[in-house]
Amino acid sequence: MKILLVGGTGTIGKRIAWRLQDKHEIITAGTKSGDVQFDMTTIRSIEELFEKIGKVDAIVIAAGGAPMAPVKDLSEEHFYQGFRSKMMGQINLALIGQKFLNSGGSITLTSGILAEDPIHMGAVLSTVNGAVNGFVIGAAGEMFQQGVRINVISPGIVEDSMDAIGGYFPGHNPVPMDKVVNAYIKSIEGIITGQIIKVY
Ligand SMILES: NC(=O)c1ccc[n+]([C@@H]2O[C@H](COP(=O)([O-])OP(=O)(O)OC[C@H]3O[C@@H](n4cnc5c(N)ncnc54)[C@H](OP(=O)(O)O)[C@@H]3O)[C@@H](O)[C@H]2O)c1
């Protein structure tokens, strides 16, 4: 398969790339890193990315963020930052990318445990993760009719992020990297669609 892996140099993405690279043709993409550069927060940049790489068999996104701040300090702009990046970045990649998928292709997005298991200062991420999950539930049926599968991986905090951000997740169990990567493999190589694949 020819696979576009957005965020393929990141903490989760590079592990996905390592597992897939012997079996598939992987194109990694990021703003500064990867095989191709683009910005998922801009529609024109997403269109240019697909015009450059052409049709693919799978689109995988392990990228997109949202600001963390106490609820008492949150403004509308904090939410719009999360919407532009992790929410609409992924949704726009799916909407534009569906036209660049070969028959039987798949789309795999990333949300996260905060959709249902909150942490201090995580309200924007909880909101955005829930929206990404909702998009997959809402879009999967019609995409299925077009021969496209779509799933979302919802990981808990992953082992490789514990040093950097583990302090924000008291009492959470770090998820082994192999377990997280397996969820992406299931979505890419398997037959499921419309699933929120929780890896906690
Ligand atoms: N790490 C965790 O424990 C964890 C748990 C649950 C959910 N998640 C979610 O999983 C996703 C990946 O997390 P991560 O920890 O692997 O992130 P990460 O280490 O920060 O890596 C982010 C990746 O995305 C790329 N990227 C960032 N902004 C981009 C943009 N605007 N356009 C295109 N590419 C962009 C980066 O490349 P450049 O630097 O070149 O832009 C990098 O390859 C995120 O959505 C995160 O919320 C992570």
C-alpha cells in the first residue's frame, strides 16, 4: 500500500512508520519534518500536498494539538486553536483526502483518552477529541458507500510521552507503544470502519 502518514516523525507517528515501512510505501508529512512538508491547519496546503503525492491507499494522521489551560482562563480563542489544528486539520485531511484515495482505501484519525477521561487543564483537548470521534461516527456510513473506510485511534498517554507530559496524567496507565501501533495497523490493514479504537 502507498500510505500518507501525517505526523510520521512524531512520538506516535515514527513508531507507526517503523512498523509499516518494510511492508508498505510510507510518505511521512509534517510542517518541517518528513518526506513532504505542509500545514494541516490550511486547506490550500492540504490540497497542494495531495496534488504533489497523488493517490494513496491509506491516509493516517498522528498529528494535531490543542492548548492546555485552566478552565477559569479559557477563552474562545483557545478552542479555535484546537479546532483549527487537531479537529479541522484532521477533518479537512479526511474530506479532501477521500478524493485522493484508491478504491478500498482507508482513513485513520487520532483523538485521545481525554474525550472521556479528563485531566486538569485538558478541557479543550477533551472537546476536540470528542469532536474527532463524532466526525468518524457521522461520516463512516456515507464513506462506506463510496468504498472508503474511516476509523479513529483514541490512545491513552503513551509510554514514550511519559517523561515529557506524564505529570499531567496522574494515575493514568501509560500505553505500550506496540499496543498503540497495533491499533493503527488494525485500522489500516483490517476491515473495520466507523470505529473509535480505544487503547487505554
Ligand atoms: N503522545 C501521547 O501520549 C498521545 C496520547 C493520546 C493522543 N495523542 C495524540 O496523538 C497525536 C500525535 O501525538 P504525538 O505525541 O505523537 O505528537 P508529536 O510527538 O508532537 O508529533 C507531532 C507530529 O505532527 C507533525 N505536525 C505538527 N503540526 C503539524 C501541522 N500543522 N501540519 C502537519 N503536521 C504537523 C509534526 O511534524 P513537524 O514538527 O515537522 O510539524 C510531528 O511529526 C496528537 O494528535 C496527540 O494529541 C497523543
